[in-house]
Amino acid sequence: MTQTNSTDHAIASNDTSQFKIFEELSKFEERRPWSQGHFARTLFKQPDFRLVLVAMDRGSRLHEHHADGTVSVHVLKGVLRVRMSGQARDIDAGTILAIESSIAHDVEALEDSAFLLTMSWPNAETLDRLRKAE
């Protein structure tokens, strides 16, 4: 059985989900101004996987954080500066940056930007081990 969600930009069946990312981003614009200079929506969430669409105003920042699983940042629009391990990388539209688990990083929008964040999520045993190591 196929279902369309309330935004009409996602289609889900029993074993797949499909998203129209640029149509989702157009809905973000309707929510401006964003209180902290950015807006995010989780498109897909499973115990081991997340897809999050993020839009950022020029000059806004996601302060240093880390993820327990491997992440990728796929820039859809604009330019982001990602700082990690004492280095800064500028990544622009069409670029994907993969970051290993537990690497502290921050993200700054050098222009109005949007990206798709993909996160793997470790199983409970691995997650417990990572948290004990902190």
C-alpha cells in the first residue's frame, strides 16, 4: 500500500520511502524567519538510520557536536564551512562530506544553504560502548 504524507512531498510504502527534497525546502521558506537561523525536518527515521533536511541562513551556525554513527552532509544549495579536528573545510552545492562517528564538528553557513544529513545509527551494544568511552 502506498501512502502520501500530509505535505504531499513524500511517498511511503511498506519497504520504501521517496522524498521530493526541493519541494520540501520550498515549504521551509514559508516558516521564515527561523528563530535560530536554521530549520530542520527529519524526513525518515529508523532505529539504525536518519535522513534530516536542514536549511541555514547565511552566517548561522550549528555549534560543535558529534554523532554516535557515521554521517554524511550532502550540500544541496549554498556553501558550508565544517570545522573538525582543527581544520575547516568549505563545501558547496553538489559536494558530499562523510564524517566518521564521534568526530566533533561544527557547521557554519557562508551563504544561505541547505543540506541533506544522513546518519547511520549504531546498534544498542555499540552505542553503549561509545557512551562508556566518553
